[in-house]
Amino acid sequence: MSKNYDEILNRLEDSYGDWFNGKFEIPKMTKNLYPYDKMFSPININRVKVKNRIVMAPMGNICMADETGRPSKDMIAYFEERAKGGVGLITTGLIPVSMDIDNSLTEKGDLSIFPRIDRSRTVFAGWRDLSAACHAHGATVFIQLTPGMGRVGNPQCLVTKHKMPVSASWNPNFYMDKVPCKRLSDRDITKIIKNTGQAAVDAKEAKLDGVYLHGHEGYLMEQLTNTAFNRRKIGKYSDWQRFGIDAVKKIRERCGKDFPIMYRIDLSLVLNITYKDKMNSVKSLKKFRNERTAEQTLDYMKNLVKAGVDIFDVDLGCYDNWWLPHPPASMPSGCFLEISELVKKYFEEENILSNAGQKVPVVAVGKLGYPDLAEQALRDEKCDMVMLGRPLLADAHFANKAYQGDVKSIIPCIGCQEGCINEFIEGGHPQCAVNPRTGFEIDIQREVPKSSISKKVAVVGAGPAGIKAAITLSQRGHIVDLFEKNKSVGGMLIPGSKAKIKYELQNYLTYLEDSLEKEGNLKLHLNTEITLKELKSKDYDVVMVSTGADQVTPPIKGINQSHVVNAIDVLVNPDLVKKAKKIVVIGGGVVGFETGYYLHYELNKEVEIVEMAPYFMNHTCTANRGHLLHYAEKAGIILHNCTSVREIHKNTVEGSKNVSDSVPNPYNTWQPIMPENVEVPFSKPIKQDNKQVQLNADMVVLATGIRSNNDLFYNCIKENVAKEIYNIGDSRQPGRVFEAVKSANRKALSI
């Protein structure tokens, strides 16, 4: 890697921890650059003209096809809704072409979570219906083809089918590093190339407009085309560029010169820059030290264009530093614009043209779901198109709203990745925390249906569940009173959005406030703690209780001292810790960890975080927790897992810590936490070797969980205050925005 590229990548990787300190701007849903002339100008990709510069990213269509692999009506409706919403180019989620070679792609009985186009003519009807549905609304559709998952696929095939996962060379599986992935034979690789050509021509016959090769993030195509994973010494595919180039040539051979080919690539895995000395000491990373350099990637891209690629999108990273290719809430918006600009300039300097004689468009990715930000990137020629994934799940009509200048009504993505990524990892299908229609477009209509009877409804508590319920009820035609005991709406969103890394949650809170103002059937009562007696006297037909949850105070000796405060209170009023220098945070869930991050990066405190469980932020998306863990370690935030607190003293916290070597490394970001329902072969139990520890602290911050505040709900039932009484949000069960919004919307639609 040249010094210049090395400097750029090092600087970018280093900036992603404290990016909010002047290195990146914090965007808002403004329309300062409206009208968005550049975003809504057409562009040619080979012989296909795309109506605007907005690309829907391949946001997994996992578990959205029927058991044959044919796109289901739900999957078709999911993509059609984005086409209705004005997207220029839609790309599907990944569609494997190597089901009979990559054992991780299928389960027992030849079932798969992925849609298929390789199986038989049985599946073709679904693809033809999908393309027709999207074309009806003027969208262009590319199918994303993948040679497979390889080392990042499900290793359970070893247990369920007694077959090994595969890779370019003998590589450890990402999810279970003790499971080896066997080296593919040249014969199998050649078959994958043949399958790729067949899938592409089948897609063309199904009236899809182009193919999109999945060559980034450490999937099988990258495993074969990156020296980090491909360490073959003999055979034709020891040339790490050959597989990708041969696959593109095969598509050209089968589909002709005019059929568009798009390629997804990362300029660099950034593994050596991310992990530095750990690349020599961590067993599962050691093999990957010789990663493809940025210079090699650019040369490879040039050769891919010669072979027939028409357009690229480009980012950084892979599964082993997953927060890069899947930038979470805590990452900056526009994080990879410098990368797309670098590639674009390289193509211009080298005068690289496609086989159609055109300049090769470069698509920018990385949290670009703000119209002003996307438009500015296009005007500054940092890219030729902008790719939006999660923003189009949050609001399928992003494009139409931006074109119309109705920016304030765009539902902002909050970057939680709970509905869109974590959901299908844990067994579901793509959804969205802030848009309950995503993945349910057939079940839930865009226009809220009117109720046949208008009812008088009280919603008590204006957190995300209460607000969503109140708005939906109002749109149903009910007369709604929304009561909030505090001076502003938002509930837990208020403290949750205070840290600068939570800027997207702040934007969502602003959206909710604006949405409430639009509802004519809804009256908001702030600073109003309505009583049981008042509820009964107002003769409501329906009472919905959304009173949230209370912070839990564990039975720790010394916990009631004045220097012990709650995390939620600190986020709202940081003056509580103004004089503190060393702070111990008790509780390493999301709230505790984000508070610790905030205390260090924004308030310059020395921070230690204590967690009883083996893992910090368990059940949080791997990308989200990985980003915070990595930059917590770089900042010197000290983490204590498998540690319980016994007593809090004036200047110290006393506890018991398991110091056994079997305790997981709390800073491990190169491996995910496996779901509890997955049996991990070769895993060893955590042994006990507890030692007393004393942590210095002049302030202690509690983040030990919340408990439902449901007294009002049960009292309403007891006193029979209305004919219909419901409990929603945290007052029913503490959860995330994802559960609160989805359940509140469904309940409100039934009234």
C-alpha cells in the first residue's frame, strides 16, 4: 500500500471513534439544498437509463421467499414499495449460486433462508413478478448474485449435515473459529463461475435489468479475490484476481455486452489498521495479515472493468470489523465519501472506460440518508450515485418526499440495526424499528384505514409506543388525548438521544414531535400526570397505558450515597458528574456502555465499566457493539466482565471478579456472540477463579436495568375505568424502540 493510501485509511479508521469532535458533521433532516437537481438527474449504466441517482442497497431479502426459493408475495411487495417510493435503482439482497457447493447455505432437507434463482424453473415466476412490479413504478432492478458465504456462513452445517463449510483456503469460520472451512477445489470454483453465468442469463430472461456481484465484506467472492483469505499456492485460482474476472467474463459471454454488471467491493479490509499487533497474536486473525492493499484493489477494479463491469459501489471492512461495512448509529454519516471520491478520481486519472465506452459510475455508501448530505456529495463529485439501505427501510418513500421537498416527513433511520440486521440473524426477516410496515407491506397498508366507529381514547405516556399509538389512533378517526407527565414527549428517547453518537435518535425524536403536530384528532397534554379518578370521570371508550419503566436499584451496600447516580439522570443532567475525575459505571448493557462512552469522549472522564455477565451489550447487533468496544479500548476505557459489585465506598467500588483465563476477552470485536439457541461445538465452560477487586471512583453511575411501571394499567383494570384497557411499550415489557413501535402500531390498528 502506498504511503498516501495508508495515511488516508489510518486517518479514517482513527477518526471513527471521536468523529463528532469536528471531524464529521452531525446531519439533520433539512432541505437547504432543495431542489435536489443532482440527485434526481438520470444516469446511464451501460445501455440502461436509471431515472435518478438513488440506489436501494441490498437489504437482505432473507426469509422472504417460500421454501422453493421463489420470491413470495411479501418479498415482491417489500421491493415494490421502494419502487413506489421513487427509488431509481433497486438491488435485491444476496442470491446464492452455489447451493450444492457451499454447505453453509442450506439446512437439512435442502431448505434455505435465501431466495433462489438457481434451483429450477419453479422459481422464475416470482422473479418475473418482482421485476414487473418494480418496473411499473419506473424503477430499475439489479439482482445481487453471490458465489456463497464461505467462512462467514452458518457453521451448523457441520452438525446438522455433517458437511464442512468452505473457503478459498483453509480458513477459520467467523462465527466459530474452531470450525475449519475447507479449501475449495478448482473444479468447484469453475462450477461456481458457470452457475454465475447461468443465474445472470436467467435473471435477464426474468426481465431483471442487470446483475450485481457481491464481492465485498469477506463473503466467498472476496475470500477468493483477496490475499487475506486466498493463500492458494498452486492452480489457476492462486491468481487472486482470476475468479472475479472469470465470473464477469462468463456473465458477458452469456448475457451479451449490453447487460449491466455492478460489483460491490471494499477498497480495503482495514484489518491490519484496525487490529495492528493483534494480527500477530490473535489466532483467528493471524492468517489474514496479508490482506489486499488499496493499490491492489484499484488495479483489480481496472481489470474488472476490462472484463465487463459497468459500475461499482465501494466501502471498507469485513465481518471481522463488522462496524465498517455496516456502520451503526454511533458511526458518522457520510463515513465513506472519501473512499468513493478516491476511486472516482483514480478512474478519471487512468481514463478507465467501460466496455460501453462510458465513464464508470462510483456509488457512495455509508449512512447517506439525509437529502442535503446526499445531494452535496453528488454536487461535489465525490460519487455518481448514492446508495441507501436502512433509510429506505425506515421510509420507503424517502425519494418521493425528498423530490417534493417534504423532508420533515421522512422517517429517519436510528441506526439500531435491530430490525434490519439483528432480526434475520436471530431467525426473522428484515424489518425496521421505526417503520412497522417494513416487511409487512401486504398486511399493513400505507394509508391507515378508518375505523367504522370513532372512539374517545386516552393514551397515558408519550414515549415512542405512546406517540405511535396516539398518531395511528388519530389517523383511524378516533378522538385522542395523549397525556405526558413531563414537559416534553419522548420518554426514554430523551436521555437516550443526548450523547452525540445518538444523533440519529435525536433526529427521530424531532420527527415524532413534528408528527404529533399534524394530527387534528389528537390533543397533547404536557406536564399532566393524569390520575385514575380523572381517567374514569372523562368516560373514555379506550385507555392505552404507556407509562414506561423505572430504573432498577440493586441491593448493593452503600448504593444510596450522594455520589451514586443513575445513568439516565446523568445523560439528562451531566452537571451531576461535573467534578468527578474517575467514574465507575455499574452495568454493561447498551445504556451503561453508551453512557461510559459519553462520559469519556464528551466529558473527558476516566471510566471503568463493570458487568456481571460474560459479555458487554449482549443481544445487541454485532456491528453496533463492535464499534463501541473497539473505540472504548482505544480510549483506555477499562472493562470488567464477570464482575459483581459488593459494596460502594466513598472513593472506591469493591467487588468480586472472575480472573480465570476462560473468561471471554471483553474487547473481542473480531468474533460475534452466538445466540443461546445455537450449540457451539468445542466450546468450553467458564471456570471460576474469583478475586476481590477495588476500583477507584469519586463517582458511581448505575445502569442496572429498568422494570415496567405497570401499576396504572392494573389499577385501571381493577377500577374498570373504560371498556377497553391496553398496556403497551415498556410498561408492558421493557424493550427497544423496535418492539415498542411495532406492537403499539398493531394494537392501535385493531381499535
